[in-house]
Amino acid sequence: MMKITDDIHYIGVNDHEIDLFEGQYVVENGMAYNSYVIMDDKIAVMDTVDAHFREEWLENLKQTLGGRTPDYLIVQHMEPDHSANIDVFAETYPNALVVASAAAFTMMKQFFGTDYADRRIIAKEGDTLSLGTHTLQFVAAPMVHWPEVIVTYDSHDKVLFSADGFGKFGALDADEDWACEARRYYFGIVGKYGMQVQNLLKKAAALDIQTICPLHGPILTENLEYYVNLYQTWSSYGVESEGVMIAYTSVYGHTREAVELLEKKLTDMGCPKVVVADLAREDMAECVEDAFRYGRLVLATTTYNTDIFPFMREFISDLVERNYQNRTVALIENGSWAPTAAKVMRSRLEACKNITFAETTVQLKSALNDESRSQIETLARELMS
């Protein structure tokens, strides 16, 4: 537990038991489930935590209350890692009111069998709630990244409680770079909803925000422009860093050799950054993250059952699902008798907006030869132009 301001306290928990967040994202440094208490004439609790940490969270809350009882539970987001303890809170503090969007109360009925009709306040866009010194303003944030989401602004301490926005993987006691795990978190979980994030950022721009309190990751108190600018870039599908990402699959090593040659050519030509990812061996979420980070992407794979290798198929599907756009894409295909991988990859990316395909497509027939080496040289120059 810690104080964020004189009246706002942190009562969240660190989860070092989890290995896969949402059953799919590797989290070597765990996760933080953040919850907050605003102590005023009236007391508001901001969200709960994952069900596995019920007792720890309740004890954190009890100690912070110091014998008082909360007046409100504000539910910003209904994913179970934040909402699992609504029911036990309601039982423990039967006089407290539950504040959430109308859509959230519908989900509570689904999760807990009740929508708290006798003790609820439906929060709509622009609604306010006075706690005494602190006045909370509710801002609708639908599809960031669930439809029921609201975020909350405390005008007294100038704090934005941002729900899953500005969150990251990793427990609070993990010593790691914010941007790397926040980027992987954003594009893995929120990335599809760039337009909705843009809408929320426009609303937030009208507020005087000095602290951001997300539901995952550290409380942000300094250089907020840095975090907001990253979110502007990510949600507008802009290019964050100059460089080229090469994502590949290789069965017997020949496609890998082509990729290594292209990497060397680009490096020798002065490319500021070349990131190479073996899709069969690297964390897919990190590969997706890098595809969105850089402005140029090379896809290299083999023809496989007249389609493409499964890991490449999964990677492209992940990009399309997350609205991949505004990028230059180059293709390298390999096939021993009927190479069709480039055609298949191009067709799978047709749903993406503003994709510019490189003029040069590299074709290997089983292994590198003088012709394919020349194509790689040409492609490297095209990517550097």
C-alpha cells in the first residue's frame, strides 16, 4: 500500500504466480492489479482485483479505511482481473453504492447473478460525483477495450483513473522499461481499437491531468507528455521508430539464410535498426509489437500445403485482427516446386489499410542462388530509399 496523494491510496496487488495473462501473453515479471481508495467526506473505492487475491485486497482496503466504511465502489471495467471481487465487496459493505456504466451493470448480472438495482448509480458521460473535497467526473470510453468502460477524473488532485489505458505487463516491483511492456500490452490487447483510443485521448486533452492511475502497471506522475505521445502514435497506427522488422519462418534453414543476407545488406547500408524474428521460436506478442513499432516489415516464409507456414499465418492474422496499416511490406517466398507464399501473404493482407507493397519480391526455389541474391540486394536498396 502507498499514498499517491494526501487522499488517494493504492490498495492493489502484485501477481507473481501468473505465467500467462489472459491465457496467452507471457508475463515473466507477473502482473499488477491496481485498485485505489479516495478518502474524503465520502469514500470511493476504485475497482477491485483478481479473484486469487481477494483476501489480500480486502485486508489492504481494511487497513486503509482505518475503521471507516466506504460509500462507493466505482467499477470502470468488468474484466474479471478487475471486477472479480465486486460481490464480496457488496457483501462486506452492504451500505455502499456501486457506480458503473449501464453496460457494466448488465455484465454484473451475467457474472454475479445481480445488477445491484437497489444500490446502484449509473454513470454516464459527463456525470459527476462529489465526495466532499474531491469531485469525480466520469468519461465514457467504450471499446477501450470493452464496451462498458468508463474512466474517472478527480478534479481536485488532477488524477485520471484510466482503466486499462496506459497499462502494462509486469508487477509493480519489476524493474523493467515501461515502453516495451506497455507497447506489447497495448498492441496485444487494445490495438484493434485505435479509433476509440483516439476519441478518449481527445477527451483527456481537455482535462488538466497531473497523475495517471491505470489498472495495470505503475502510477504515472512525471513526463506525462511522453506517455500520451506514445499512445497518440500507437492509436493512430503511426511509426514509432525508424527501422525494418523481418519476420520469418524457415523449415530447413534456406529461408533463414535469405533473411540473414537481407539483414546484413540493410545493416551495411546504414539502416538505423533491423529487428529479426523467428516466428516459430519467439513470443508472438513481441513480434506483433515490433511490427507496429517500425514502418517497414519484411515477411519471409515457405509455401506450405499450397498456403504458408502456420506461424506466419498466425502472425499475419494477428496483424490483420489489430488493424495493421500505414506500413511498407516486402515479401520473400520459398518453394521447391510451386512457390505461392508471396501471393498468399499479399492476399491475407488485403484487408489492411494503406499498405504499400515493395516492388521487389524475392523468390527462392529451394535455396539461395545468384538470382535470389540479386533480388535481395535490390530489395535492400528499395527498403532504404
